Amino acid sequence: MSHIVVGFDGSTAAAAAVRWAARQAALRNTGLTVVHCSMWPAFTHDLGPVPGIADSGLRHAAEAVAAEGAAVARDESPGVAVSTVVKYGWSAGLLREASDGAALLVVGSRGIGGFMGLLIGSVSLELAATADCPVAVIRQEARTAGPVVVGVDAGHAGTAQADAWQWEDAVRQAGILATLTEAPLRIVSVQSRHSGRHGPAAAGPQRPEEVLDDVERTARRWFPALEVRSQMLTGNSAAGTLLEASRDAAAIVVGTHGRGVVKGSIGSTAHAVLHHASCPVLVVRPVTAQASPG
């Protein structure tokens, strides 16, 4: 099975991400790669040791941070095969490259890159919008119990095949998380209180309720051992209503249509959920417009 990649910069937030990633690696019976990205070459080319001082120099410091991340992972899940990678440059691009072919990329909620990392909205948001695999953004005190909640835009999903693939990818990843942790799967769709794209006229050939029923039946077929239920909720804000419905969740899974005005944007709902969720958030982009969900 494909490995998991986690970014680590030595911070408390990054350590929480490593622990979550290590637990996932153990549950999936796969390897874990801890990646540390250093920006120091942007300021100096002198990365070597200081003459006469053992274990000195910026390169050694970067390798020590990566080793610390690996130790956190091994302490959390002793049976997992853990490797480390040190890269130099901008964290988002390097982590995206490091996660090529991975099953999952995991980052902390406060960004990656030490003092160069910004709040969520920079590195974590860029990775959620551009990585080729699902991206999990982990809060420092992540809950380990509770349902896995997946948001589905039932008002859109019946309008185009690409949208159907989008929810299939998100529901499949949510089902995997729920199965691994033996948690119930909760499928949530939100309709706007006002007429608009979530109203019946925007639902295309199917009403939103019919689409949501299809999603639930599909999830039950894919994961017959799971406890699955769906909810159609009404609210002024899709993100706010989804977050309110996820107060007891162990994780929230959101898909993205991947066609925002800004290239690589993830959409307003996923953006707001990433900013305000109190549990891990898994962002799932469509694999390809031609790929089969099987």
C-alpha cells in the first residue's frame, strides 16, 4: 500500500500531525515518511559544520529536526517503518513533490516551515488546493473518538459527472477513515435557506434529497460493515452548518470541485472548514475527470 507523508518543523502543531499520521500508518499497515523543509539556503549557502564544533551547522540542525519527528512517530506507533527526508526551499512545493504517489499528505494546522510558516491560509491551504493526494490538516489537540463526517453538495452533485466523481472521492476517503477507526460515517448536505444554487432548481436532473439518498446507498455498498447515515440540513452558510453538525466528529472530510476563480483554490466551504474546524480536516480533490471510483 502507498505510504503516508507528514511535514514536520519541530513545532507542537507539527508534532500533533506526526502522531496522527503515525496512527494512520499503523492502521493502514504502511510506511511513514517524515519530511522537514528548511528555508536557510535562501539566506546563506554555508550549511556545513562550524570548524572545531561537533554536531554544528545548519544542515545538521535540519537533520536533527527530521530525526526528532521520526522519534515522535516511532513513539506513537512503534511498529511503523519510519523514514526521514530533509529538503531545502519553500515548504509547500517541496511537500507536494515529496507526496507524489502517496496515499495521504498530513500537515499541522499552523503551517510548515518554523518561523517561515504562516497561519493556515498559506502552506496548508496551498497543499490542500494543489497536492495530488488527499491532504489532512491536523489540530494540536485532535479528538480520537467520534463519527467521521463528510460534506456533500447534493445541490450540485446531480448536475455533472465531474461533480459525481468529486463526491465519490470524498465519500470513499471518509469511509476509509471511518473503517480504520471503527467509527460511524455521517454524510451531511446543506441547503441554503435562500433560493439559489442549493435550491431545487439548481439540482439538475435529481432533487438534492434524491442525490443524498444515492450517496448514502453508495456508501453502504462500498462499506457494508459501517454504520452510515445521512442528513439534509438547512442553513445560511454551508460551512457554518457543516461545522455545527460536526461538533462531536473525529474528522471532517470535504471535497473540492477544483475550479475556483484563483488557480489552485479549494472553494469557500472547504476554506472556511479548514479555518474553523476543531478536529482534523481531510481535503479531497477529484482524481481526474476520467478516473473510475473503483
